[in-house]
Amino acid sequence: MTVIEASGVLEKTALETYVPLAKPSLVGLSREELAKRLGGIGVAEKQQKMRVQQLWHWMYVRGARSFAEMSNVSKDMRAQLEQYFTVDRPEVVTEQISNDGTRKWLLRLPGDGVGRAHEVECVYIPETDRGTLCVSSQVGCTLNCSFCHTGTQRLVRNLTAGEILGQVMVARDRLGDWVDRETPNGNRLVTNIVMMGMGEPLYNFDAVRDALLIVSDGEGIGISRRRITLSTSGVVPNIARTGDEIGVMLAISLHAVRDELRDELVPLNRKYPIRELLDACRAYPGSSNSRRITFEYVMLKGVNDSLDDARLLVKLLKGIPAKINLIPFNPWPGSKYECSDWEQIEKFSEYVFNAGYSSPVRTPRGRDILAACGQLKSETEKLSARERQALRAMAMTD
Ligand code: SAH
Ligand code: SF4
């Protein structure tokens, strides 16, 4: 009996029978890995480069969802690929569209073999001059920032590169945003990526790097690194690597200017305190006045929103090419904070602006579908109908 190991299609069980496993998806593999997989199913070495190029184009320029569509690949080759692989992305379980046009997809991922399938959320935010996709890096998050809903989710697993990249592909699928899209000027809908969904991207470094390298690859999806922002709560050892190995824009979830308070809001601060974090930012490869680091600051009423805080913030950021992004706190059921008053947010913003920093206030988007920052949480049992209702009511009265 033959066992084809390279593709993982057949597996020997304890009962000496062979059961088919789900075919693996080629989405998310580097060119080298793709060539290796092709070698594994018998594609001759001298053909591999050309085949990889074809696959790359069909997957990442055209958004092909099956090998059958790949018309310049020979029929035999298509059949062979079909036998062993797929070009599947995560399965869309639900799509919600907010009254402000924001879309949220709940995506199902293969489980860990013992439990049920895992779920993750991805959000698309259209604006007049751009369309931003907020991508998740983990199911849940191992950190537990006290103001973040995702941090309360128990189930945690890292996403694979294919699952991270797959979110971008699902968004292009659902929005009809692949290269053949017929628009008057051919403008794309997904123009920017932010790694600000569920999870801490720098605790899943390799997969996030591999996915973003494909997203920014000029012969594929082709979203420039300047239009990709990775947000971290401050995993200091991986900050320099982000600049060196991925080269995308950096955002830091600062949220407090004193260690005592940051220890409470972002508990990772106990491991990597503010000084160390800011030193890593000062040394961030590739930052400059035209490539500033964004400092995110959630506005919590009576907690971190005084003008004293604003003053200290400006002082701390001295010497770092920075911009400050003020985020009105988005409430969730059971959260113990309130959003600062608008007046206070404006005062804070004005102070920071007058000190020479751009300080836009992030408009909350998609609150009615729980798609705003920090509201993502995907466990199916996460909210009772009652909690959902309470949350909607909160969103409406804000
Ligand atoms: N784990 C990463 C990226 C995901 S969170 C990080 O923490 O940076 C994306 C942003 O939303 C972070 O700045 C996070 O602090 C912020 N956020 C989390 N919960 C929030 C809430 N309830 N209201 C507003 N912003 C929140
Ligand atoms: Fe995790 Fe970021 Fe939420 Fe903190 S804010 S719990 S790091 S997702």
C-alpha cells in the first residue's frame, strides 16, 4: 500500500486503514514552500518555478478559488493539483453590515483536531479615500488588557500564515475586489491593512511575517508596506524584528504614561515597562518623519485622560517620529470603564496637537455590529441574547 506523505492526503490510522484528510490549502505558502509541495506530487524541478509563478498569479492577482479557473495551466496539471490541494480560505460563517458601511465577517478555521472549529473576526472599514481591513492574528489573546473584550476570551490559538492572509482574500472575494473588478477607474476597495483585530501579532511573529510578506508582494496582492500597520501592546523583543523582517508601519498601544497605571491597563507592561518600550521605538528600523510610529491611546474617563497625562505623553515621546491616535473607549458588557467625555477628548487632542503632534481621534465604526476596536470576541457562546441587546443599547446611546 502506498502512503503519499508529501501531500498529507493519506494517513495511517491505528487500525491499519487509510483515511483521507482534508486537502491542504496552498494559500499562505512562500514561493519556496510552494515549489517543495509541487515537487512532492512529482512536478519536475525544472518546471517548478514556472508553475509557482502561475499559481501565484492566479491566487494573488486574480483571486482564483479553484484550480479549474487557472486556464493557462495544463489540464493534466490542474487535475493533479486538484487531487492533492485546494486554494481555500477561511469559511465565512456570517457577514454583518453596519449602518455606517462597516462589514464584519465571522470566519471559521479548522480546529485543533480535538475540539470544535475555531472562529475569528475580520472587519472592513470603508472611508472616502481608502478602505481599511482590520485583520486578526490569533483566536482570542493570551494577554488581558483590562479594557479589551478580546482579552476576556478563553480559547486561544495562533493563526497560520494562510489563515491571516486568507482574511485579506475573503475580504477581496466578498467585496468583488480582485483585479478583474469593473470600476470606472479600477480603484481598489481594500487599500490598507491594520493588524488590529483579535490577538497580539508579535506573539505570532512568524505567521504574521509570512502573511504580510505575501500581502505586500508586488507580483501578488501588492498592498504597499506603507499601507500596512502592525499594532502591538509592546512585545519589545520583536519590535526591531518587525522593522527588519517585515518593514511595515508600527503602532504601539500605549494607553498610559505612568508604569503604575499601564501595569493595570496593559499587564504586559510589567514585563516590558514604558522606558524599554520607548527605547525600542526610538531604535525602530526605518522610522522617520515621513514614516512615523503611531501611539494609540484609549480614552478612559477619569483614568488616563487628564491634561497632566497629555503633558507627560508629549514629554515621553520627545525624539520619536510619532503621531498619536486617540481612541474613544468602546464599551462591552461587563467592562468597568467609561469613555471620556467628548469635551475632554477634544482638550486632550488640542494639547497634543499644539505640542506638534498630529492627534486624530479615531471615529468609532461599526459599534452596532460589535466591530469597533476592542469589541471583537468570537467564541460562539460569548454573549447571551440579553448581553447583545444591552450592548446594542449602549452603542445607540453613545
Ligand atoms: N493586540 C494588539 C492589536 C489588537 S487591539 C494591540 O493591543 O495593540 C487594536 C487596538 O484597539 C489596540 O490599541 C487596543 O488597545 C485597542 N482597544 C482594545 N480594546 C478597546 C476598547 N474597548 N475600546 C477602544 N480601543 C480598544
Ligand atoms: Fe490582546 Fe491587544 Fe486586547 Fe491587549 S488590547 S488583550 S494585547 S488584543
